[in-house]
Amino acid sequence: MSGLLIAFEGLDQSGKQTQAERLRTFVESRGRTTHLLDFPEYQTHIGQEIHQALHGGRDYPPDVLQLLYIANRYERKPLIEQALAQGTIVICDRYLASSIAYGEAQGVDPGWLADVQRHLPAPTLTILLDIAPETAAGRKVSNRDRYERDLALLSRVRASYQRQAAQRGWLLINGERAKDAVAADVVSAIEPLLERP
């Protein structure tokens, strides 16, 4: 069986982690091996730098910060490639499109951000869990990082995600609904992919 790379995208609090974990459970119930990745991965040195930047300990311009996010993904490129070669279903909570969406929202060229990531494994399917910035803010009322507090920025991020989701290889899901309804849509999209040789 061939491996698959499924990426969940969307604003914070859109349900990415919940749906990624539910998808992992579903895929494993079908007898397939999974590997769940959550980007950024704060355990690495690059990830720790990102954490500092998000919480006021560093002040990087937007392009430098996005390069850190991208470098954090490149750190896991060998793991992703090996897992896919072994037929594993790799599920990512954030992946390539996050840098494009957040970078573009801060004036960074989206074409450049896509180009810098061209050597990373491409997703089989990217799932956008679409919610309004106000919904994101309402779902997390404390301990919000600098992105989560900026509703104007989040509106631009959402617009970038929606633009990207018009491309092939994307599925846009209304993330404002109940978790079970969202999960049902995710399973409907993934189930046929699992049956590919």
C-alpha cells in the first residue's frame, strides 16, 4: 500500500488537532499505520526559537519567522519520506500552506514561500477547516499568542487559506459545525484514498 500525506490547515482553534487525532484513530481502525506530526515541533532547537518568537522573547521580521517554520518542517523531511515509503499514513497538524497563509497575511510573497518549500514532500490532500477569526478568538479566551490576538491578521490569513483551497488537492470544510459532522466529512474524503494500491 502506498503512503499518504494528509495535512490539516486552518486558524488556531479550528479543530485541526482534534480532527487529526480522530483521523488517526479511523485510519488505524482500517489496519493502516499512521504517524501524526504537529507543526511547529517545539522540541527542536528551531522549534524553541519559534516558541520564543511567538511569545515575545524574539522579534523576527515576518520572512525570517516563516523561514524558521519552514526549516522546522525540513527537520522532519527524512522522517516523512521514510514513513511514506513504508506505506504509512502521515497526518500533519499544519504543513506547507501555513507559511503561505501567515506569511502572505504579513506581506511576504506567497510564491516565494511556496518555492522555498518545493523540496518537502507534497501533501496527498490538504484539508482546510474554515472558521471565522471571531470563532477562533471565542474558542480560546486566554494564553493567546501574538497571532491569535490579531483578528485583522487572522482575517487575511483566512483569505489566503480560502484562495489556496481553490487549488486541486484541497478540501474546504466548514469548521464552525459540530466535531462529529466535521469528522464525517474528513472520513468521507479519506476513505477512498485508503483503498488505493
